[in-house]
Amino acid sequence: MSDANGTHGADGSSNGVNPEKDLSASNLPGQRGQGGEEVRVQRGMFGAANGGDTSGYGGLVRSVRLPGATNRPYGGWFDEVADELEGALEEQGLLPENAIEKTVVDRGELTFHIEREHLPRVAATLRDDPALRFELCTGVSGVHYPNDKGRELHAVYHLRSITHNRLIRLEVSAPDADPRIPSLVSVYPTNDWHERETYDFFGIVFDGHPALTRIMMPDDWPGHPQRKDYPLGGIPVEYKGAQIPAPDQRRSYS
């Protein structure tokens, strides 16, 4: 009997595929990291910098922090993956502490924070090592933390092992002043359009991408619309060669 989270026996026992379902005394999940970086201070109910807050909670002030590094044991197969990855990197002559900035277990998910210059090697190791076999990268997500000084731009890669039914993430950061991250298209070719979209919306430059151009916005569009510092509203929208028809000639949707 199986579900999306792993395979279980008829008695409900777990085979260790999902650490959330394997909570024996010797195999408890790691504690959530403490003391993560503060990335912003949210004020009011919704955190909007301007505009009226009619919720009655306009005086709320909350610190928003990224989860800190998690201590061992991580729990279940998380430790197996971490051990295998570190061992494989050592075999290649790369010290794990030079490539892996920190390891985070948060909300039942495993994320390796990788130094950007080592991203392609770590990704290739995760793909090719028989004990890891993360064959599929389902995309890259961009994030902009303006207050995370020197690490304002983050790229998050979602990796899945079809062989072992596992899911992890790689997270890489870059400063606004040098928004460059190595492309993973040579390792995971399906990242082609995902990296273009992340560049389009966040301005992250993926070095080595075969054709890094905008994919959603016009190629002459100023700025990157999903950054936190992108102005909202009041921007005239113009497309090259666009013609606005007279009202009586516009398409009717009624």
C-alpha cells in the first residue's frame, strides 16, 4: 500500500521513505534550526508598506526570519542523503563544508544551501550517484529578500528522485551587486525555460545558459517585476508595434 509520501505496509508501518512517518526513538527528525537571518520586519496584518490597513491590527510588528541550520540527526532518509552527498563530494576532492553552506530541515522538507560556485558539481553528484539519483529537477524559483544583505537574491531548485521516491531542494544566494549564479541547464536541460523566467522576473543572471533572454515580458521591459523593489502601479504599459483599436472595433466578449 502506498501514497504520495512513501510506501507503507498493511499494518501502517513505514519503510523510512518519509521521515515524518518514521518516528522511532532512534530516528527522530532534527529540530528546526534557531536563530535564522532576519529578512524583513512585517508591520500590520498584511505587511504592506503603504496603503490603508483597515483590519484593526495596523500596530502589529513581526520579525520574519529564515530558518537556521538544523543539527543532526535530521531524521529518516535525510541523514542518508546528507551522508552520501558529503561522501561523494569528498571523493571528488571537494570538502563538503566548502560546498554546503548549511543544511535545513523545516516543515518536513530538506534543503541544502549551496555555495554558488559549487552548484553545478553538487547538482551533478545528486543526479549521478547511484545512492542519490535525483534524476529530475522540476524547476527553479526566484526569491528576493532586500534586507538579506549580501544575499538579496535566492534561487531554489526542486529535485526529485524517481528511483528512491524522494524530494529535496538546493538553495543558492547571490548579492544584488553581482546577481550571477551558474546555470544548471547542462545538468538538467529542462531548466532552460525556468531559468529564463527567473531571470525575467528577478534579474538573476544564469552564467552558461545557452540563450538567457526574457520569456514572459517584452525584451525591452524595464526592471524585473517580482522583485520587492519593483514599483507597483502607475506604470504606463506599452508594447512595441501595438495598435489600440477604436472602441467600436474592439472584440466583444458578451
